[in-house]
Amino acid sequence: MNIAVLVSGRGSNLQAMIDSIENGYLKARISVVISDIENAYALLRAKKHGIEAVFVDPEKYSSKEFYEKQVLAVLKKHNAELILLAGYMKILGKTLLLAYKDRILNIHPALLPAFSGLHAQKQAFEHGVKVAGCTVHFVDETLDGGAIILQRCVEVKEDDTDETLADRILEQEHKIYPEAVKLFVENRLRIEGRKVKILRS
Ligand code: GAR
């Protein structure tokens, strides 16, 4: 399966995916990495592993629709069958959502539906939760609201700061995102309303 990864920043989740493919855990191929930020470190990570890395400049397009049409052209050129959002900081519009319905996944650093949106780890920490975590979900037109595939808990420790907590959540992100992608690639996910059924292998 050809995977496209959309990024905006450091790309540690992209790296986890690359590593999972290189060590044979994930039988798939990343055919392109697309960023909306020119100097995103994620683009360098991709190049280092011989993966096509493309910056699509949002400033060049007068609307989200035109921007996404360009992204779509890049996706088609690289025969992408599945899109992974990995720290991609733009909200998807109809163009991509319709073209890749039920074929877009996202990783979010909180136990959804709690703490959607930006700085989720900090939101959770400041709320005083005792258990935080991360979620992989299908992307739909709602903000971080699509059907949930996998979640993992992270206990909040007495001496945590929002940063130490975010680091431990990130370690779990790097595990569950490849796990969820593996389930997708193996065709073991069925969306049933709000629920995602995981079929046995
Ligand atoms: C990750 O923590 C990811 O969960 C979060 O951005 C970070 C990207 O890190 N995503 C969101 O907050 C999306 N709402 P990375 O670039 O090192 O993978």
C-alpha cells in the first residue's frame, strides 16, 4: 500500500512510521511526504530515507480548496492510497476529505473526545487529569472527532510538567500510530457508525 504522510513540523511520528516499515513491522511504502511548512524538519527526515518530500506553499493559493487541489495532485502523482496526518496543523477541507473518505488517519495527543484542538497535552495537564494519553482516529469533517481506532493511556505523575507528560505521551504515539496503520493496511478495520471494529488477524 502506498502511504502519503502530511506534516508541518519535526516529524517524529513520521520517523516512527519509517522505522516500522524499515524493520518489517509494517508492510507498506511511504510514497510521498507533503508539508505546508517549507522548513519542516519532517521533510529532511523523509529525504534522508529516500522518500519524496514536497512542500506545497499555502500562500500560493487563494483558498483552502485550491490549496488542497494541489495537494491532491501530488497525492495522485504518487498513487497514495492512504493519508496519514502526522503533526499536520491544517484542518482538512472537503477536497481531501471527499477524495480520501475513510482513508485518512490522524494521531492526536489526548484521549479523545477530551481535549481536542491545539496543545492537547497542556490542556489535559492544566485540567488536572490523572490519566492522559493519545488517540489514532479516522479523519472526518469534525475537529478531532472521527471514529476512534486505538487509544493508549499515560499516567500523570505527581512531579510531571506539561512537557514531561507530553514526552511520555509521544512515546506512546510512536507505538500506536504504526499499530493502527498496520490494522488499516491489513484491511482489519470496519467503521460501524461511531465505532471502529477491529477484525482478528
Ligand atoms: C504530535 O504530538 C501529534 O500528536 C500532534 O502534534 C505532534 C507532532 O509531532 N498532533 C496534533 O496535535 C494534532 N491535533 P511530530 O511532528 O514529532 O510527529
